[in-house]
Amino acid sequence: MKLISGGVCAAQGFTAGGVHCGVRKNRTKKDLAMILSATPASAAAVYTTNLVKGAPLTVTKAHIADGKAQAVLCNSGNANTCNANGIEIAEKMCDLAANALGISANDIVVASTGVIGQPLSLEPFETGIPPLVKSLTADENGSDAAAEGIMTTDTVKKEIAVEFTVGGKTCRIGGIAKGSGMIHPNMATMLVFITTDVAIAPAMLQKALSTDIADTFNMVSVDGDTSTNDMVTVLANGMAGNKEIVTDGENFAAFMQALNTVTVHLCRMIAGDGEGATKLLECRVSGAADVQTAKTVAKSVICSSLLKAAMFGADANWGRVLCAIGYSGANVDISKVGVSFKSQKGEIVVCVNGAGVDFSEEKAKEILLEKEIEILVTLDSGDKSATAWGCDLTYDYVKINGDYRT
């Protein structure tokens, strides 16, 4: 497996693009994105668990109920959530795109992200979709434009692609994501669109995605808020020419590995680009009695506002790690817990057997001033492990969200 360029356009048969259509007032920012497969594709998705759901999720769920889709349409700047006519707007967005593309509206995944509870007019889509379709391209510029079109408070575009082999055939998988705030590990956590030219049955594609997110997107938290519009969607058009994956086995495992490579990369990008964030935090828990315990501990640590604030200040306050473990609800023997902090500047042990040890505060600060920090927790109760991703909590998080709507 190797990293390649191209994002969602890396896989055979996919084009993408992005334009400014007028949903957002700032004309310098793209606010409408599209991804198109040359042929109908197997489709799978996972959705937010928030009881308040954006209208596009309802429409998308209905459209891919048959396991098929051919295009993705997404706007930023307006979530189309809690609007009386939200379903109608989402359906008409699909109709407009279908007419421009010459495909069925039922084969379109539709998504929106932005402010909740704001009316959404069809006018920007009526004028914006035709030039959007004309802009579609199969090179990396198309993926770049689409990645920009789905951004809200993101500061960087998030995309990746890898090349791998299934059944002797060269295959590709790529993805773009948006996610900076309102991110919490309670599927889903943001918008992610993944494309691949692997031939895989819809049921197996859904199995792959649902299995993967338990260890990836559900292990990301920026601020503890589960959004209303989030979903992860995968389209697989089969143009790589491999024998269709219809059961578990070597080929399915190869696809799962490639999918996981893409999703972990996007998880790290989302966490590192948290609203106002200056650092990517990765909590790795080892020595757990079972996987669920490891996950629970890792999530609790990465979600702790006090720990996030300490990491912003480069303060090796290991007590906040122990505190988060203690209220996590996991069955942990605190007297066996060890904690260390690690970065490119080295690693320092700060807690052994649930108690503090002498360490250099100066060295700890040097380690914690880096952009990527690993929080290593050992439970000494088994051989299971888990990883969660998050970011520090800064003054800018409040500034960004204090006037997000206005």
C-alpha cells in the first residue's frame, strides 16, 4: 500500500469539483461541492446519533436504501436543519443536480453543513449547480476544490488517497473530510466522503464502514458536542476490475486495511484542526482487560476539558489524566495505572502505579510544547488497547463559537 495524490479523484471513474454559489456571503470561499462516479456505485453510510438530524441525512438514507449511488452534493454555510421545508429543499437540490448530470435524483447523496435553523433558499443551487457540473475534473484539482467547498471553520483542507492491491488488481481509495468544531465520538463526527474503484457488494461495504468507524471516527473529540448533520459515506464503483468482494476473506481484509489507512489519516487531520487548536492529542491506552475498557478510558482522557486546557499550557498535570480515568466508568485498578507524555522532543514518565514520580518539569514542558502530543496510559490488567484523538482547548475556541452565527 502506498500514499498517492488525487483525493476522491484518485480512484478510477471519479470526478469532483467545487464552486461558490452564494450560500455563504463571502464570495472568496467555495460553498458547494460535488463528487461524481462515471457509473452507479455501491454505497454505504453512517450517520450522527443526535436525535436532531439535518434534513439531508433523511434524504440520503432513503436514496441509498438500495445500496447504490452515483453522486454526492454538499453545501457549506447552512446546515438545512430544523427547517420546516428542509426535506423539500434537500430533495430539490438532488433534482437540480440530477437534471444537470443526467442521472436519477435517487442516486444522489446530499449533505449540508453550517448554521442550524437558518432558512435555505434554492436559488444558490439553481444558479450554482450548472457551473459546478462543468467544473468537474478527474485530477487532484477537482478533489481539492470539493474539499474546500465543504469547509466551515476548518483551517485546512483534509484529503488523502492510497493505492493497494485486491485479487491481483491495482485499486485506489481516497477521501475528503470537513470537521473542526462540534466534534464528539458518537457517530458520526463530521462529513466524510470516500471513493474507491474496488468492486464490493453494498452489504460488505456497509460492514466495512460500520466496523471501521468504531475504532476511528467514533474515537475523535474536539469539544464534546455531537453534531446534527454528520455522516460518512463511501462510494465503490468497481472500475478496478477485481472480483467483487461478497464475503469475508483475504480481499475483504485488504480493503479494510486500505479503508482504515484513509480514515485514521482523516481522524488525525480533524482532531489537529479542531477549532482554535494548536496541538493534536493522541491518547493511546494499553494493557486493558478488554477493548471496551481501553476505548472508554481513551475517550474519557481525550474529552477532558481540564486536560485539554493543560495541554494548551504545556502543563504536565498528570492528575487530570487520572481524574478522567476515574470518572470514565471503566473498571480499572487505579493502583496499576501508568502515564507518560511523548512528542518529537522525547518521552517522560509522570505517573507509576497510580502515583506521581519525580520528573523534570522543564523537560516535560519541552515535550508538551510540540504540535503533536501522545498521552500514553498503561493499565497493566491485560493485553487490549485503543487510541483516541483530540486537541487542546484554547482561547480561540470561545472566540470562534462566540460569534459563529453572526
